[in-house]
Amino acid sequence: MLASNIKRLLSPPEFPEDEIKHRVAYRLHIVSLALVVLTLLYSIVWMLVQPDLLHRLIFSVAMIVVCVIVIICVRAGQVKFASHIFLASFWILVTLVAGTAGGTRAPIFSLYILAIMSAIIFSGWRVAIFYGVLTFISGATMVYLANQGLIAEPFATPMSAFLTQASVIALAILHGFVIVRDMQGNLDKAQQSLLELEDSEERFRLISSVTSDYTFSSKLNEKGELDHILLTGAFEVMTGYTPEEFIEIGGWRSTLHPDDMAQDEQDIARLRQNQPVISELRTIHKKGDIRHVRIYALPVFDETENRLIGINGGVQDITEEKHLEIQLKAYNVKLEDLVNERTNELRQAKEQLELILKNTTNALAFANQQGDLLITNPAFQEFFNVEETNAIEYILWAISDAEQLGDISEALLQTIYDGTNHRFETKIRVEESVKDLDLSLIAVESNLRENDIEHSVLLSGHDITHMKEIERFKEQFVADAVHDLATPISGMSTRLYLLKRSPEKLQEHVRALDNQVKHLKNLLEDLRTLSQIDRNMLVLNLESANINDIIQRVYDTYEPVAIDKSQSLDINLEQNLPLLTIDSRQIERVLVNLVSNAVNYTPENKNIQIQSIKKDEGVLIQIKDEGIGIGAEELEHIFERFYRSDEARASLSSGTGLGLAITKQVVELHNGTITVDSKLGEGSIFSLSLPLP
Ligand code: ADP
């Protein structure tokens, strides 16, 4: 327990966090302990040898006290303070010892001066003043102690003089040592800088050797030629020569491409005028291939003699760059070709589009968001009587239906703002007539600003007038057919009713029914023929025929009917008519229809005439009657299906209204024509022309 306590007391404190503090504390501790032990031993020996001079042990006591204070301070962690106390005490001690040994009269005085000077030199003024004050205090103490008789009167002995000299020498050596050490330090630093310089030069060489450029420094010799004094970096890689080989073959100009000599001379001339040069030249590599280089040359100019004395600069290998440039040019040309090709394609496409726009019967126009018509094709211009520069609402002028006008103008706005498409079947006024138009308003998105999309409008108008006519015609046709079928059927049912009521008049009823059935048959037959014509199913059985024969047959058939009606039916045929290529059956049917009409619509005692006349282009057949005739307004309708004049309907003849429509179609299938000339109440002339084969 005691041993461990003593051990703990004797072992120095540890300051692992601060290495310098730890080291100083350790040394102070050891030295102080050692001094305590040594002083104790010295005091014991002194007491044994000179017990009468015990008062002189005051130094030993002082020493032990100081050492104990130092140890306590060190253990308390006040290492810096402890070191100050230690040094100050030690200085006082040294002063006292020195004073005792020689006094102020001895050369020890110079020791003080030297010590203070050294302190100034090595430690600064503050430390020098501190030790100077300490020296003064210790000197005063020493005088006081001597006056009290506690220490001997200071005097100079050979030993003290020697000690003083030794101290001076020691200090001088110390001084010298410090100076030498400083010099050594400076030398080391210089050495270090030199090494760093060498290192950086080495690095520079290394970097230069891996770059694709090289630098040069040349001097102009007495002959005015360039001597290369420095060639660094990638010189060997770029030229293929070592600097020695390069100089040997004649230097720069001997590696230059012959075509670039003139350029080089110009460059040199500029350098001679003290102007820097950046130039692109070609050099020839040792292996023979051509290198493109860019030269940056700076003149070294002697201002006093006003002449060029050297050139410094760098040479950059731009072969790759040049190749790329050439490639780029080739790409450019290719690109230009492509652009031209594309432009041509676009032009062609534009021309094609314009051609389509120009020739289509569809009316097409394109209007922007502001409603300006940007493109209109001729069909559109014709329909709406507008031009490209007009505003879109101009098209509304052409619309004939007032009710639709509002709808269409609203739809236009919706197309622009909401992007909705619209389609109308409308009627527009084109000059004097009215046309049916299928009008489409198509929105074409065009992004103006974000969240604010308005639309361009594509207007497309398709003329459906003809289609509408056919539609109307079909509707009329069906209505007429239904009506004309219903008439004989209701006639038949009436007759059947009468038959039941008066069966005794059977013969009369049967005859009436027979007529109705015949009428229905005719109607059906005519409808079938028309349907065949409409579907292009009526195939003409063409053959060479004498038209007079056919006329004669028809005449023979109808003569009894005419006689029956007290009409005179005459025939007047021109002989030696040329043969015609016709379908005899169909032409006979045509003639039957015309002759039967004449008989039907001609009153009793009137005359009907059939004649054939030879013409240059073929044969003309005329059927003239003195019948009821046809009114001027009705004339244009008599070839329409189901058309019957009011007079015809009133005449109670059982016509279907289809005969002339079929006649016209059959004649036209034979490339012939049929015309009518008639006056109401006076009679009619139907003229049928059939061409030569
Ligand atoms: P329909 O069966 O009624 O005769 P068509 O097509 O043959 O039909 O004739 C059409 C109409 O033309 C007749 O209904 C009649 O009004 C008129 N028409 C034709 N031929 C004559 C004619 N010779 N004289 C007067 N009117 C005629």
C-alpha cells in the first residue's frame, strides 16, 4: 500500500492529449526529483563534514523548496508555470553561485551581458528583460546575504575567473552552434527547394512528353540561320526526328512541305518586324506522311540593335483537326445535298398538293385562328365567291337558307374555340342557281400559348346537287310508282264490287277487269325495262336491219286500232334506205310507243302520219298527229318518268307515263336522238333520228 503510494508519487503525471506538455512535465518531474535527492545527499555530506557552517545550507533548502513547488505544479497540470519557476530559480541560483565566485568586479559581468544578449538574440526582448530583472534581484539578494554574513564576501579567485571564462566560451560555442544550426537549416531549405524545382521540371518534361505539342526556342546565328537551342515535349513524336537528327538534316525548313515555303518566309518576315505569328503549315514526318501543324511564334528582339535575335514558340499538331475539318466539309456538302433533295421533294409535294387543290371539284379552304382565309382553291372561290384574303365569315353570304345561317356561323366559332368538327348539308347560291353542298368544318389544332389553344379551320365543301337530285328523283319515282300501281288496283277492286252488285253485266265487268290487268302488266313491264336500263342490264341485240320493215309491222298492228277510232293512219316510206345496225325488237317497241301515243292522244276523224326519210347521217322517222298537242311548259317534262300531261290524264287513255322515258333511253343507247314539236290543241310531231352504222 505504502509502496504503491510512493511509486505513484514518484511516477511522473501523464498528459496523453498534448505530447509536448507530456514530455516537458516528464522531464521537469524527473529533474526536480533528481535535484531533491542530490541536494539531500549533498546536505547530509555537508553536515557531516562542516557542522559549523550549517547556515550555508540555505541554498540547499531553497533548492529543495523550489523543486517541491515545481513537482506540485507539474502534478497539478500547471506545466508551463512550473517550467517558468524552475528556470527562474535555476537562473537565480546560477547568478548567486557566479556572484559568490567572482562578484561584480570579475569578468562575470560580461557573462551577464552576454547571457542577456543571447537571450535577446534567441528568445526576444521580453525574456531578456525578465532575466535581466531576475539577475538584478538575485544580485541584490546576494549583497544582502553577504552583509548578513550568511555568505562570503564575493571575491575573484583563479577558479572563479576560470569558471567565468569557461562560461563565456560555452556561451560563444552555444552561439556559434545556434548560428551553424540556422545556416544548416537554411541550407536544408535551399536543398529542399532545389529538389522541388527538379521535381517540377521533371513533371514539366513528363507533361510535355505526353502532350501532342512541342515548344521551341531558337537563336539566330551570325549567318542569319536559326539554331535550335531547345526542343521539348512531343517534338520527336511529331517530327519523327531526335533534336540531334533534326539539326543534322538542316532544321525546320528541311521538314517543311515545299508548297508552304512561301508562307514560312512571310512568317519569318513578320517576326523580323517584331510581330508575333500564328500560322498553319504542313510538315513532313520522318516516315514521309504529312502533318498539319499550327505554329505560335514570338520574336525575341534586340531593341538596341533593332533586329531579331531569336524565336520562341510552340507547335501544335492539328492533323486530326484538319482531317475532321475535311470530314466536316464533306458532311456539310452531303447535308446540303440532303437539304436540296428534301427541298425538292417538298416543292414537288407542294406542287402536287397545289395541283390537287386546283383541280379537285371539292371546295377546300384553310383559315387561321383569327379567321383569315389563308388558302382557298378555285372550286372554293367559285362556290363562295371569296378570295384568299377574305375573312372566313364571308362564306356565310353564299348560304341561302336563313335558318341554317345562324347554326353555321355558331359552328364556325365553336370550331375555332372548342376544336369541334361540324358537318352540314346546306344550299348555297352560286350565281343564278342554288347548289346543294356537303360542308365540313374541321378543327386543326395550333398551339398558341399554353392553356390557350385556338384552332385553325379546314373547310371542305362537296357539291352534292346531283346526288340530291337523284335522291329527290328516286323519292318522286317511288311515290309515282306507288300511285300508278295503286290506281289500277283500286280500279279493279271497284270493278269487283260492281260485279258482285250486278252480276248480270258480267261481260262488261270482265272487259273492264281485263283492261286494268293489261294496264298493270304494261306498267310492270315498263318498270322492269327502266330498272334494266338503270342498272345497265339492257343489252342491245344489234343486227343489220331495214327500218322500213319495222315501221311497216307497227303500222299493220295499229291500222285496225286507228280505223276503230275513225282516224286515218297514213304511211309514207322512202325506199332504198340504208341498213341500220339496231336492236329491232327495242326499236319496234319505241315505234309502238310513239304510234300508240299518237293514236291515244288524237281524237276521231283526225289524221296520223308515219314517214321515213333518208338523211346524210342516217334515217329520220317522223310520227305526226293532229291530236291534243302538248303545252309549252309541259314539253320539257314529257320524257321524265311518270310524267303525264293534264290533258293526257283527262283523255282516260291507259298510259303509264313511262313510255317516252324508256323511248328516249333506248334511242340514246342506239346513239340516236328524239325530239318533239307540238302545239296544244293542234298536234305533235315526234322526230326520231337513227345514225348510220
Ligand atoms: P303515256 O303512257 O302517258 O303515254 P308516255 O311517256 O308515252 O306516257 O307519254 C308521256 C306524256 O306525253 C303523255 O302522258 C302525254 O301527256 C304526252 N304525250 C305523249 N305523246 C303525245 C302525243 N302524241 N300527243 C300529245 N301528248 C302526248
